[in-house]
Amino acid sequence: MIWLIGSKGMLGTEIARQLELNNINYVGTDKEVDITNIENLENFVKSVKNIRWIINCSAYTAVDKAEEETELAQLLNETGVKNIALIAKKINSKLIHISTDYVFDGTSLIPYKETDKISPLGIYGITKAAGEKAVSEVLNEYYIIRTAWLYGYDGKNFVYTMLKLMNAKNEIKVVNDQFGSPTFTADLAYSILRIILCRGIDFDLPNPPEYGIYHCTNLGQISWFDFAKEIYKIGKENNLISSICNIMPCSTEEYPTKTKRPSYSVLNKDKIQKTLDFKLPYWNESLRIFLLSPLFKNEFLL
């Protein structure tokens, strides 16, 4: 049995979809089981037999708001994660925990490896880094998956936002001095399931993937401006955009936010591709699949 925490979020919903497509038994929980209260977690695991894997997609992700809601961000991203790790240890379950590129400060000139020193810039990144530390201190058998620039079918994200703006405005500005790699939830979910399937639901397969930290995004590196231009191109070609909209580049200084973003947060994916023996798709390939899929939610454009 797999316990999927944060099952109603954008990533959690996609993982649930793929678990069902692969006929893998799972139980999903969201806010009804409070991860910041370890007694709630203990009571839940008493009611479900034979939990072998825990996938934690829950998190406080409001990057700017975290600067004001520091305590809540810490509760969800550190305390809650530690509680989940303690439960995993208690029931002898393997944990897959989702983390972020925001644990890095963006000063690198080459893609970040899993072994590179972390140095988060704001409360969101600091609390996510603290969550990683909590997992590694409690457990020996875990997978931490760092990802970035996430978008998917079931939740507000950059792609839906851009399409909505492109249909409403004649011109929009998008920053062209922040670089990273978009991540389609379907590709990240597949990578997570591949870890489980390569190790075995009951940890019984030979040559399983080693425990530790992995980076997982789509391949390629671009700016947000590049991303927006490709969204517009594919959207226009496929009648998702009804009018002409000029996409203009701007600097981060022209678009100030409460939290400083990493100017470069490209993650090196060599480890996960080699370990799991597969190749991640390039970001533009996955973007096209997303935009043309019947699972694409037009209601997010209204």
C-alpha cells in the first residue's frame, strides 16, 4: 500500500492518476489529516494496513507569503515533514519527499548537482531545506526529489496564468534574467513511480535505486520569457489564444517580489536518469503534450 500525502494538490492529483492507471493500491490524504499533529498521523496509520511507501507532496508553497507567514511555513515544511519521517520510521515505510530548487541561491553558472552546497534565499527555501534535513536525520532509507517550475493539469500554475493573460491583454512582460527548467507533473510523477517500481512495492527487487537526494525536472534550460514565448506559440497554433499579444522581456528589477528568486536554478538530472535508466523529456516536448491533452483544464483560463 502507498500513502499519498497531499493527494489533492497539483502534483498529488497527477501521482494519484498514474497510480490508478497502473493498478497500484494507494490511499490519499490531504488537509483532513494534519501533518503538523503527529497524533493525527499515528491515528491514521493505525487505520490503514501495510503501508510500505509514503509519498509526501504536501508543502507550504506560497513563496512571497511565506515571508509573512513564517510560522505556518515552518510548521508545514519542517515540523510536518519531520512528523511524516518519524511515522515512516515507526511503521518501517520508505519515504519519497518532494523538495525544491529554492534550496539554492542561484549564483551557480552550471546546473546544480545533488551534492552542491545549499544556500536558500528566503523563508520558503529555508523551511524546505529544513525539511530535507529533518528527513535525513530521522531516516536512512528515503528519497528526496528536488524539482522546479512545476506545472500540471490540476492547479493554477505559470502556463495557465500566461494563457489567461495572453487572451486578456495586448502585451505582457515576463522576466528574462531568471533561468531554470520547467517541470510537467506527469513527467515528475512518472519518475516517482519508477523509483517505487524499480525497488518493488515490498522492496523485493534486485539492484534497487540507491537512497538519497535526486534532481528531477524536464531537460533544457530557459528563462521565464522563453517559456512564455513557447506557450504563446503553441497556444496560438492550437486556438488556445484568440487574439494577438506581444510578449516583452523585462528584468527582475522591473518585477519586484518580496522574496528574491534564484537567478539560476537549473538542476543537473544525470543522477536520476542514470539510476533509473530512462531519459527525461525536454521541456518544450512536455509543454506541447500538456497543452494538447484532453486533461487540459480550460476553466483555469476563465
